[in-house]
Amino acid sequence: MFAIGFSDLWTYGAGTQERLPLSALPAEGGHIHGRLQMQVAGRHVPDLGFFGPTDVCLNEWAHELHSALLVLQASPESSHTYDEGEQGQPAYRFERLGEHLYVSVVDAAFSGGKADPEWQKVECGFGDFAEAVAAFLVAFRSQVEREAPATGTLWWRQAVERAAALEQRD
């Protein structure tokens, strides 16, 4: 089983960390933070938000989950690692072997974040992962566009889709 949930979304103004409602989301350069929960085989993935559980960067996670899905769908033996590269966060590796997906919390290459020995190759079905990521992306985009109707669609295209497309070309 793989499950994703999110709540308590917010953005911040230019040059400040003041929490603002999503209706204040700028079309370009805006960031969305909030609560993100991921479960693999009934276990919560740890350390998603360095500054606490309601300060997870959903810009990054939406982009990375979208990218991971594209990479992992392309080949039955593939992997995708998300290494945020800052604030001492660990990296997250998603490895597909046929119909199985293994999630690990591993050492970060640049930030000094450390692997979690309790989170090595936690297994679930690849189909469960693909369904959960697709449902998360639809629900997240829908909420962003509903709460930020003037900027949400453009923000989504720039922050999630365009970034993933550029990554696929590299």
C-alpha cells in the first residue's frame, strides 16, 4: 500500500516567511507549503518537513513525485532519488523492480542529511504507488486552482509540469 495526503496549505510573501492563504499565491516564483503525509506499507515516511510537519515544501514534492512517476513508468527496473540538497534533509529513493516499489531514506549527497536505517527498501506495489501519485497530483492541482483561481493554473504549469519536462530531457 502507498498513500499520500496533504492539508494546511499556505504560501508566503516576497522576502518574508509570513504564512499567507493560497489566494495570495504568485503565478511565478511562488511556493506552497503545508502538511504532507506519505505512507508505505502502513508506515509514515519520516522527515518530510525540516521545520515541522506543516512546513513541507509541496512545490518540491509535487514536482518530484510527478518526475518519479514518469521515470518509474518508463522502465520496470528504474529508480528516482529526491535529494533536496539543503537544510540537512535526507534523500528519498524510489526503486522499481517489476511490480514492486521500494522506498528508502538515504544519505543526502550535499546537505549532510543522513539515511534512516529503519527506512531501507520498504516495499509496496508499484501500481499502488502510481495510483496514489496520480490521485495526489489531481487533488493537489484542483485545490491550488480552486484556492488561487487567478494564478493556480500558471503556477502549476511552471512549478510542476515544466520542471518535470525539463528534467526528463536531461
